[in-house]
Amino acid sequence: MHAPGAQPFGIPWAAQPPALRARSVLQWHWATRGTWTPQRWTLDFAVFLDGEPVGAQGLSAVGFPVRREVATGSWLGLPYQRQGLGKEMRAAVLVLAFAHLGALSAVTGAFTDNIAAVKVSRALGYHDDGQQIADRDGARVLARRFRLTAPPDMQRWPLVTVSGADDEFLGMCGAADPAGHQALPLGGYPHA
Ligand SMILES: CC(C)(COP(=O)(O)OP(=O)(O)OC[C@H]1O[C@@H](n2cnc3c(N)ncnc32)[C@H](O)[C@@H]1OP(=O)(O)O)[C@@H](O)C(=O)NCCC(=O)NCCS
């Protein structure tokens, strides 16, 4: 999913030999499913193109019943990058989050040299939300933070459809009662 030497993730799990990589992927998914609560959950979607698995798009939250904020992370196999899929799959989970779960904001981050990840966030309307010091496999580096405080423009993503977001699922996400929550005045600062 990335060229040799590139390090889009803090932990270089994608650069491991195939057997170790497969084990760590499975352990990640078992852990997220096994520890799911309405207060802390990670929902990892597989991304399919013409029936073939090509990547993953994650959506997660901590304290969603009150905070109403989600975070995202994603990857695509190299042959499937730079075709607009990264934007499309991010848009899909944002529609789920804002339109179905009642999210009021979404955050994400990327190392400063991860141009593709930064551009996906820009294209979806996120604004700058500062920087943080990160540990990239033992190196002290800067990461950029981004925040989105309005739903994605549905006119731009007419093909996104959400299924399965029933009452049971909303309850699992701590999203059963969106009433009474107000958007905070976090938006509005200028794009850099
Ligand atoms: C991040 C990632 C999911 C983006 O998916 P993608 O399908 O390649 O992105 P898109 O095709 O939707 O392109 C989004 C924008 O980035 C640009 N872009 C994509 N790859 C680029 C690259 N290598 N260099 C410069 N620009 C790039 C596109 O031109 C597009 O710009 P636009 O909005 O001006 O048209 C994908 O690159 C990936 O899997 N990277 C490795 C893992 C990773 O970095 N995950 C995120 C960790 S924070």
C-alpha cells in the first residue's frame, strides 16, 4: 500500500513480511470487535472495487454519546491509489457519521509528507486543526490535524448509500439519541 521507504503510519505494520502483516491485521480486527462499546468503538469497512478487496476505511469514536465526534483512517493498495477512491471512501463514512449517527464533527491526521492523505481531507472540506508531535517508528515528526464541522456536500457524492444503520446499530455506536446536541462554534477559521 505504499512505496518502500514511505511511512504513512506510526507503526510500520504495512511494511512487515506478509505473514506478520496478515496476523497484525487480524489481531487489529479481533481487538476492535472484541472491545467495542458505545463509548469507544472502531468500525473498519472493507473497500471493494468491482468485487475485489482493495483497501480499508475506518471510522472510530471515543465518548460519542456526548462528544459526537468521529475519527477516520484508511489505506488502499498501490494499484488503486490516485483514482479518486480515497475521497470516495472517506465521503462514504462521513455520510454515515453525519447523516445517520448524528456526528457533529470529524477529525483526522496525517504526517506532513503524506500529500495524498492531506489532499483527501482538503477535498472533503476539512480545515486545519493544528499540528502534533508524533512518533513515527521511533522518529520525532510533525503530524497535521484536520477537522470537519459540517456534513459532506451530498451533491458531490450522489452514489453514497448507507444500509444497515438500524436502531440496534445506532445503539451500539452510542448514537441512539442525537436530540439535544448542538454544534460547537469550531468551524470558521480560514483555510491555510
Ligand atoms: C491516503 C489514500 C487512502 C488516498 O487515496 P487515493 O485514492 O490515492 O486518493 P485520491 O485518488 O482520492 O486523491 C486525493 C487527492 O490526492 C492527490 N494525490 C493522491 N496521491 C497523490 C500522491 N502520491 N502525490 C500527490 N498527490 C496525490 C490526488 O491527485 C487528489 O487530489 P485532488 O483532490 O486535487 O484531485 C492512499 O493514498 C493510501 O492508501 N495511501 C497509503 C496509506 C495512507 O497514507 N493512509 C493514510 C494514513 S494518514
